[in-house]
Amino acid sequence: MELLRANELIYGRLLPVEEPHLIERYNKALKAFGLKPTKLEKFDIDRTGFSPDIAEELGDPHYLDPNQVNRRFIILTPAQADLPVVHTAFSNTSQLVYEFFAKNSRAIDALTIKDVIYGEIEDSVSKVEDIEDLISINQVEFRVLSAEDVLGKASELATLVDRLKQEPDAWRDNKMLERMVELAKVTGDIRENALVPDQVIFRHNAFWTSHFGGLHVFIDKDMTTVISDPAAPGFRRSRPWQVSYLSIRDADRVFRFLASTGRIELPRASWIESSNYLEHRAEMAVSALIRDAEPDVDPGKFDRVWLQTWIHGHAELINRDGTFPFLNAAKREIAQLGQLRIDEVDPQHRFLVIRAKPDHPDAWLTNRLISDFVPSDFVSRYVFNKQGFYKDYEGFGEAWRRHVVNTLKTTYLKDKEAFRARLYGLVD
């Protein structure tokens, strides 16, 4: 993984923490969680406060996510809102934490001047044992604490202020007034500084989770749809009138679900031709065939002439796999008819020529699911399904790892927003 980290393809864009007072505050949060304080003089954190450096020091990648549910967080600065989330069991953790920052910006700004904010994103289950535990989560609540109890002191001061306003003789209570002065030295003027978060409860919508080997949950008005390995505990056993269960191995049913619920764009000239989507898929498919057939080949010599020569020289392998010929035929049909007759396409091949509908709320999750059916496209895997990408990457040889990193650097990392807009229609 060192090559990925050196090129900011893993743990990239994190926030360095090196000021002694911030490290001290971080350690107070670690101690509150029952963890050993760090001895590091510098470490990086993501939006939730997770640090790969501290995870390595503790020997525990789940130190902020011990049961992969009820995720912990540590907030040192409002600047964390703009960071990625690099370690999570749920795909929507990043969005939930971002919403918490957005809805409580004034309180976070004020609190982090004096204190560290920490706590848990609590939901209705403490441990995930089957699918029912996952689909029963409807909302989450941020249980917010602070090391110096600034939150508690602010609440106490607010109560005393109300008493002073409402009780005619309260101003005669010297002990109360002295306590208010003592509290105000810590909290400041709470009439000006909002120290208590305004919103801590958020809706838990569609998500992917790493539990049971990876599981997708999509939520529609009258039905929740679970897509996973049928071996997952609770598959097809919980609330069949309310929950639809689809096997991740059933490409036809998964495709029909995505199409019938309006989550995908079918292959039409209006977006296929301008995006070069099929050309991208074809390049990824041929590269995967080369990697499997000749694992020792040097990817550095991949240019248009070399690739054409290899394709002609391995026509039998190309035709037996079928992906490259299918994509060429699809390109011709779309050029002639303006669309592809998708019902005539093999279910597994359908995922090569579709993408998530860009304006659908589940677009990123849908593209992630599509990437599970097109593992040869390591670029799409990296963009939408980093856990899957990292697992694939572990199985690559050194030369191929360098090729993957170089491809991502010269395509996706060069201009992420433009790349996502062109290939997937997504606008940040």
C-alpha cells in the first residue's frame, strides 16, 4: 500500500495534526474511549478524526469503529468538514458526518476553540448479527461530548440564565451569581456563542456496508431492497412483505431492480457517445485480459499500436471472453439506432453499458453496485468502491500495481470533477 499512499490514492487529503495542544486534546478523547494516548508527535486525521497513523500505532484499524456500528468521532477543528472519510463500515458515514458539521457549524466553531468534541454516532443496534439489525436502522443520533465538559457547563449556564430572567429574586442569590461567573470563564457569553449543537438526529438512508462480505440497502417508498450474498444471515427471513432480497450473483434481477426504480441510465447515444464510456470499458476489459494471460508483461509498453497487436494476436482469447466484441457491437448499434436493445443483451454484459442516473440521490451507491459487476474496470472501482479496489490491488503484481497507479494519476486524479462529469455525468 506504500505506493498508493505515496501517490495519495489511499489516505490522501488528510489533515496533519502536529500542534501540541491539539495532540493533547486528541489524547483526551482517546482516553475517554478507553484507548491508550498516542505518543506520535504528528499524525493525519480524516473527517471523523480517524488517523491511519494512530491505527497503526494501536495495532487496531477499528479503534474508532470497534463493532463496525455506532461509529466514534473526534473533532479537533471545523476544517475536518472538508476532509474525506477513509475508514468506515458504512458508505453513508461520510454524508452523515458532513451533515452534522453543516447543521451545527456555529457550535463546532465555538467549541473547538476551547475543547475537543467527541462521541458516537448511535443507532438502534449495538452489534450487527444479521440483516435485520442493519435494515432496522432508520436514523442515527450523534451523542456529543467534550473533554473539558464545555457542553455541560454551557447547558448549566443556560439554565441559570433562564432562572435569573424568570425568578424575581434570583439576582439576590450570590452563590448562583458566582457560579455563573465561574461557568462564563469557561464558556464565554453563551448568548453570542452557540455551544450546544442544534441538530444531532439524522435520517439513515440507502447505504452499503462491509458486513457479511458487503451488502447494499436501497430504500423506496413502499419497499426496502437488500442486495447481498444469499449466505448472509437473515437473507429472505426478515419482513418479506416489506423487504425484497436480491442475490448479488443474480445479474438479471439486480439490473431489473435498478432499471424499474429509475436508478440507471440505459445506453443511449445522448450520453454514451460524448462520454467515451464504452471506449473506457473496452480499455479496462482488454487490460484485465492481458494481466491474467501475461502477468509478467510490462504495462509500460501499452500504447495504441501494442494493444492492437496484442488483440489481433489473441483473437481466440478475446472472443472466448466476449467483453471486447460485445462493446464494439454495442458501439455500432448505438451509432446506428441511437440506443442499445438492452433486453437482448446478456444480463452480465448489461452492467458494462449502464451508469447511475446522475441526478438520483442514490447515484454514488448505484455506481458502486455496478462496479461489483464490472471488476475489470479498476478506475470505476477506485472512484466508487475503494474497499473493493484495495482488495483487488492486493492481488496485483508489482508491475501491474505501478500501471494502475499511473493510470489513476493520469486520468482520474488529474481532474476528478471533470473526469466524473464526463464519464458518469456527476457534478459536485
